[in-house]
Amino acid sequence: QVHLVGSGGGSVQAGGSLSLSCAAVGSVASFNAMGWYRQVPGKQRELVEAITTNGITNYADSVKGRFTISSDNAKNTVYLQMNSLKPEDTDAYYCHAGQGPNLGFPYYWGQGNQVTVWG
């Protein structure tokens, strides 16, 4: 069993920065990548950014050059630094652990952390 504990997010004016982190606890050998999805109600869930344990990253074109994912494998923790935030980045961000850079099955979900960008 895997538990994902996310933290961070919040509210910021457009152009500002926020960060997220997510720590995995439990059967951490059952996945090899972590990252975040986001989903606005009524829209399809979007992979924001993911990183594998050997450092391969995958990200949505919409966040290229603005969001950066990093990881501390010893702590089973990933971090997402979000810069130059836009109102369209407003969403609930869900920590996710899975297989490969696309966070495939079998996968696990954490609770969502709200990111709100205004202005």
C-alpha cells in the first residue's frame, strides 16, 4: 500500500510562484515515478509533470519553461516549483505515483492541493 502526502499550493497573483511537494510512504518499491495531475471540474485530467527515479521527466506543453519538477529519492519525495503562474493554472493538483514518465498502471493517488492564480 502506498500513501502520498502532498503539501503546498495556495493563492498567488498572476506572474507569481508557488510550490508543491509530495512524499510517498509505504510500498515505495511498487512504483518508479511520481508527479502531479491537475483537473478542473468538467475537464479531462492533465498530466502536469512527472519524474522517474532515474531522472526522466515528462511535462505538459502548457507548463514548459515555467514549472520544474525535482526529486529526492532517498526521501521518496518530489517537488514542483511553479513560476510565472497564469490564471489558467488554477486547479486542484493531485500527487500521483506510477510506472514510467506517463505514471502508468499500477498507480496511486494522493489528495489534491489547490492552486489559485488571480489577476
